[in-house]
Amino acid sequence: MSYLHLAYLHLATVLPAFIIGTYIMINRKGTVRHRFLGKIFLILMFLTALITLFMKSQVGPSFLGHFGFIHIFSFNVLYCVPVAYWAARRGDIKVHKLNMMGMYFFGLLTAGSFALMPGRLLHQWLFG
């Protein structure tokens, strides 16, 4: 699959994850809707992290000729998704909340900010 196809697939998972994550962050927790949307959010975040692992680093130094610094966020999300899910299942809301907020702020907002930096594909698409 080409880099461009992966980028479209990545956007198709990360944009709804951002919308759902924002909705979850500002609304009441523990409801049926919260649990349902939370599962969708986790699935989308897991998929987007997996997709990014197949996207070769285009900017800055790379590790193994493929991974860049931004991939740290992908590995972090792959760790946080199951931890957050199982913490919620166990009723450990503190661990669940910490991992979910970490995914939102670091996996979406921080990584998204880096994706908008000059030299990256999203920057080129949005700003020419």
C-alpha cells in the first residue's frame, strides 16, 4: 500500500477518533453512551496507531530506516489502549482516566500538532 493510501486511511481513523474523544472529554462519564463511544474511540485509536507504524518517517532522523520520533506516540497508544480498557473493566477509573487522557492529549493533540509541521504531508495538503 502506498504512503498516500496509508495517509488517507490514517485520516479516516484519526479524525473520527478526535471528534469522539472530544465529545467524551466534555460530557458525562460512566453512561451507556460513554462506554459505547469509548469502545469506538479505543478501536479507532488502535487502528490509527497500527496504520502509522506502516508509514515511513519522512522528516528528521529515523530508527531502522523507518521509524521517526513521531512513532513514539503510536507505540504509546498501542500500550494505552489495552491498559485503559482493562482498567475500566476492573473498575480502576484512575488508571483508565489517566490512559484515556494521555491518548487524547499526546496521541491526538500533540502528535497531531507535529503532523502539521512543515515537511509533513498534512502540512503540504493544508498549506500548500
